[in-house]
Amino acid sequence: MLKAYSQAVGNASRGLAVVATALLIAAMLVVCQMIMQRYIFRQATIWQTDFVVFSATAAMFLGAPYVLLKGGHVGIDVVEMVVGDGVRYVLRIIGSLLGLLFCFVMLIATWIQFHDAWAGNWKHASVWAPPLWVPLSALPVSFAMLCLQYVAQILTLLTAPTAPAATGHGAAQAGSAPEAGLPPQEIIQ
């Protein structure tokens, strides 16, 4: 059951990473089109700047669950390097619980903002004036996926057969021993 849940959440995170990649590519292409329109054809740009900002921001948020899946978030591991495996294991669980709490609070806050934009038919204050619920929809989706990814990470940490030895940040999902911070002799085994 846990394996199926972790796999489903991981696949959803990978799917959002594909969407994030597509949004970044679209933003890059629109920037190129905007440059040509503005500097080569000497025409005004109306929607391009807003599209690029909204796309890049959405890509950043929608890619976050995949980064968590792979253990790629920026972290300071000085404390983890000087403590033993048992303390490192507890620190990872505490860190994951705090991350889950933060993402849950952000999920509620972004859902309220998205709902208000949807119900109030908010528009962006630009000439293009797109409805704001469209770019805001990426926020609750990404924080919901981050919550699910943190739950998978916590459950994997709690149910690992040899919890203190097999607890790399993201190692349960990515399966990468170097990310686990294990000494070389444990990587070989």
C-alpha cells in the first residue's frame, strides 16, 4: 500500500515536472517572440510580459514536488554531518514534518486566494487583463502535491527496514546512496 502510494505521488510529481518544463519552454519562446516583435518589427507587446512572468512562476512552484522527490532542495547539512545515524534519522523526520506543516498552511492560504480570484472574477491590472485565477491555480496544486510528497517521504522514513542506516534526504524516493550521506563502506554494500 505504501509503495503504491509513494509510486502514485512520485508519478504525479514527475507529471508536474513535465508541465513545469513545458511552461519554461513556452516562456522562453514567448520571450524570443517578444524581442522580435519589439525590436525587429517595432510593434508593441501586450500580453507577453505577463505570460512569461506567470509561466515561469508557475513552473517554479509546479516543479517543487519533483525536486522534493529527488532530494534536491537546498539544505545545510553541517549538523547532519556531525551527528550519528539515529539523530540524523530523527532530524530528517522532524524536518519533513515541519515542511509538511508549512506546505499545509500554504495550501490553505493559496486555496483561499485562488477561490477569491475565481469567485470575484479578479483580473490582472494590465492591458491584457487575464483572469487571475488561471496563474494562481498553480499555487494550491503545487502545495497540495508538496503535502502528498512530504507524507510519502515521512511514511517511507518511518517504515524503512533499517531506519537510521537507510535515511538519505530523498534516498527513499530516488534510491541514491550518495544523496543519503552514507559513508563509502555503506555505499558499496
